[in-house]
Amino acid sequence: MEKINWLKEVNQRKEEFIADLQGLLQIKSILDEENATKDAPLGKGVKEALMYMLDLGKKDGFEAKNVENIAGHLQFGAGVESVGILCHVDVVPEGDGWTSDPYSAEIRDGKIYARGALDDKGPTMAAYYAMKIVKELKLPLSKEIRMIIGTDEESQWRCVDTYFKKESMPTMGFAPDADFPIIYAEKGIADFDIVQILEKMELENEAMLSVISFSSGRRYNMVPDFATARLYAQNEQEVMQRFNEYLNKGNLTGRYIMDKGGLILELDGVSAHGLEPDNGVNAGIKLAAFLAELKLDEKAAPFFTLVSNYFTEESRGEKLGVAYQDEITGDLTLNVGKLHYTQDSGGRLGLTMRYPVTTDMEKTKSKLDDLLGSFGFSIENFSNSKPHYVEKDSDLIQILRKVYEEQTGEKAELISIGGGTYARSLEKGVAFGPLFPGREDIAHQKDEYMIIDDLIKATAIYAQAIYELAK
């Protein structure tokens, strides 16, 4: 059989690829449970993106299946074993400060800009075209090839949970939702809330400042880039002066607004993926730390003191007594993605903990329970996705190594990450691209983009990988 020039095959379909990708990126597929319906259980946008991919697959001759409007698959070929490609079409909220409309899929200087360009619509379309090329070349295969499409990866993974209750699990596979060369290990992910236990109390009138409300962040897995607080202050001028001093000292951007309902403070941060909080600037923690310096009412003081003392410049859990690392997956990290307070309900934090493969999670959670309990807080809504690890000498990894090295001429190093990809949904799955070594990781940030040449190159790698795994 003549050797296939995979890159040439992709380039022959480049214009069609870009057009289909722009169509997908222009769908605002953010989780929207407030407007959910029976036909769109996670919102109209995510269902529209799912149907876009399923309809595209039908047009190109794939067998398409919609699983309860929350997941689906495209497949071809047959065999006892199957190769799975796990993708998702939901995206995180766009945030502020974009150069162009985050859903315009604008192309500038060889890059395509949109929310989801990197995470995960760009890679999803690359994997789709890889499947399409293998199918159109009519190559001999011994396994079924199946792309599984999820719509809730950025939140609770209800899509894959629902999918695998209805459908079989592929024998092996990969998720194009992280970095090249090959990610063979992923940290565990624990999401939980820290909630203030309130006792009936009257607010002290002599408090310098009462916090009426405070809000920052919308997702566990995002560093909040904006925070706002509404206050009642006996001496508003003093608060504003101290706030300006705080902003200047920390080289931060913020503002105050005089309002009939009180004094409003706003502070800007820098968004980043919650797997590495130090890549961003947490606006909620910064504003909470400022408030903790003031004489707060006795209901607000414990909450803002907790945030200031245990989470300011602290992403590894050292002050909480849960810091840990191992050689496989590195440091435990903590991201405070949601911070909220009202006078009626008290304070609540939403955190994601990315913990190493060898962590004793039961012991770690027990330490947190004891410490937080001593300050009048409790842990609620604790969810835990256990670490994922594939043996280095497995057939899956050896084949992907061979493909990557042939396509790039570079050594396929095995790496571990703090993020969670759909690879962990498979008993034998790894994350495989699309971000090449040395490229900027701007997932979940403003002006998210993917270099088009990198997407083309990734598609060629995926095409050969699919064929090698399934032949």
C-alpha cells in the first residue's frame, strides 16, 4: 500500500474545514439551565452545537446518534473492538475584554479567534476531519471508529454519564482536548463549596462597614476576572481612599461608584483556567482581602477573614494544611472560582481542587473539614473525579508515540496535567493534543485562539492515529 501523505489530504480540504469550524464557533454553546427545556436539557446553545456536529456527520455519511439531546456520536466501520475520540462542544462563558466578538470566529494573522477555538471546538473539528479523511480514503479497518460528542464537559459531565449508561465504552481512545505529545496522567478533580454556618445575630451599628453583597466568579474551573461589593459605610470617603491606596499598592485596576443603595466597589482581575490559578489574577480574592482589612460587621468579618488568610497568594493549599505533590502529576492546586456573600445567606466559596494521582483524598478532605469547622464553615456539594493514569508501555501510547514522532520529527514525551479531559471517561484513554509544545495556552481566557496551521497539522496527526489504532 502506498504511503499516505496525511498533511496533503488535510490541506486539500482546508477551505471546507475552516468554513465548518467557523460555523461551529459561531454558536454560543454555554450551559444555560435557567432556560432549559425537555428537548434542550442544558440550554439551547449547547444543543444547537451538538446538532451542528450530528447534522454535519449525517451529511458526510457517518452513522449519527443523538443521546437524549445531551450527547451523541458519529461512527463508521465495524469490529469487536472500537476506537473512541471524545470531544465536547460546550464552552465556558466568554468573559470581558475581547478584541473581536468572541463568537465571530474572526481570522487574523493566521489565527482563528473565538471562545472554544482551543477548548474544544477547534480540536473537535480537527478530529472530525481526521475521521472523514480515513473514511473517504476507504482504508481497511478492523475496528469501529466512534466520535463521542459531549455538551457538559465544562461543568458536571452529565453528558458522558448519560452517554455511557446508554452506549458501550470504546476499547481505547483519545481526547483532543489538551496538549501534545501525549498526556498519560491526569490529576483528580474535586469540586466543592465552603459555606458559612450562620447563627442568628444582630449587625453592629458601630461597625465601620457592613457588606450588603459581594460577588465574583461563575465557574469552579475559572479564575474570576471581576468582583463587586455593595457596602454600607459610615465613612465612605475613608473607604474610597483606602481602596485607591490598595489598588495602587497592588498595581490593580478597580473603581468605586456612589449609589443610593450604598457604596459599590469593583475590581478587575485576569481570567485563567482553574487548573493553574497562578496564571491569572483572582479578582474575588483581591477584593475580599481588601475588605478584610476594614472593621467589618460581625457576620461578614469571618467570611472575608477566611478568604484573606487562607487563599491570598495561596494556590497550593499550604495554609490549609493540604499541600501535596508527587512525581507523576506534580502539585495539588486550589482555585477559588466562585465567591458570594449576602447579609441574609452569609458567605459561600466554590473551589476546584486538582490533586496528584497518589493523593489520599479521604485524609485530605478530613483535614479540610476539621479546619473549616473550627472557623464556622462547612463543606457542601463535594464531588470527586478520581485521577486517571494509563501505563506507559500500553499499545495505545506506543501507537500514538509512533504517529506523533513520524508526523513531527520530535520525540513524543509523556506528560501529566492538572486539567480533566474526557480521556478519563475511558478505561484506556489519553489526552492527545491539540496544543503543540511551546504554544501559549489561552483556554478560558479572553482572545482565545488557535493557529490555523497548527489545527491542520493536528488533523493530519489525528487522521494517521485513527487509522493506526483501527487498522
